[in-house]
Amino acid sequence: MKHIVTVQHTQSVHHTNGMVGSWTDWDLTETGKKQADNIGKRLGDEFTGKDVVIYSSDLKRARQTAETIAKYIGSEPVFRQELRERNLGKCCGKSVKWLRENIECPEKTVDDRLFSDGESRRDAWKRLLPFYEEVMANDKENIIIVSHGDLLSIWNAMYLGMTVEAYYQVDIHGPAGGVSHMIVDDDGKHRVRHINDMSYII
């Protein structure tokens, strides 16, 4: 059996100042730091006495969330660029208002790019897929993954056996601080115990 917990990084400065997240590097807010600490305490209790590997995006807001959780798990995070948020190209460093007013290509398919130098959702899928396959194939039984909203929505689709083309038909996208528990049984069946549980941040 494999127990996978995904954590969407907690409240970041870009959630409060109207700026784009994507590949820009934002710190957690004070609220976000408290939320990450609460998640860490809860997961620490749930994984007491178990070996856990923690993977995290290397962007600062995810890194800070993972490092806080790690204090309660007793395992150093492994930082992976594959877990970064989707790259939105030239709008990084701009406001959300600027993004909305300057979209080059509305996203109607998984191959559309909001900005020509950014990633489409297919691009992000292809970036994440080798990591997903690595996690599913390794012998680790308890895994925590800290990432971002867009990337975790793609993870959710992969885990449920969807194709990338089906992304716009089913999109499981959670809020900051959402915690999901996924169980892969010995027979290979993929179960979801909780999805985007917000009780962890309280």
C-alpha cells in the first residue's frame, strides 16, 4: 500500500497583494506560516513512527510550507522543479489585473498558452508526468507532496486515470492549504480518502 498526501502551499503574499504567483518567488504570509504549522502538527500525529518522504516544489512559498511540515515529520524535504507551479511566462512579476487585460490566447484546450512564452497545461502535464511515474513506481509507502494549485489539479487528474485532453471536462482544483489523502492499494486500485481538506489549517 502507498499513502500519498498532497498539500497545496498555504497563504502566500501573492494571495493578498493581487500579484501573479506562477514562477515568481513569494514568501508565506504570517497567516500562511501558522497554517503550515497546523498542517505539520496534524500530519506529524498521523504519521507518528512511520518513515515519510517529503517532496516539494522549490519555489519559496512551497518550500517554506514543506520545511515547516518537515519539522513535525522528521524528514528533510526533497525539492523538485517538476513540482513548480505552471509557468505563465511574461506575466510573472505582473498583477493579476495585468494578466487578465493582456491575455494573448484564451485557454480553450490543453494546448493553448495564455502567453506565448508560458506553459500550456499539456506542457505542465509533460513536466509532471515523469515525477508522477517515479512516485508510483518507487518503494516509498508514505509520501507527502507540497506543490501549487495548478500543478496539483494536474496531479489529481493523473491519479484518477484521466487523459490530459479530459482536463477541461473534470478539474479538481483546491484552495491554499488544502490537504488530500490518496491510497494506492496493493492491487493497484487508486482511492481518495480526503480531497482538499481545509480542516488541517485550523
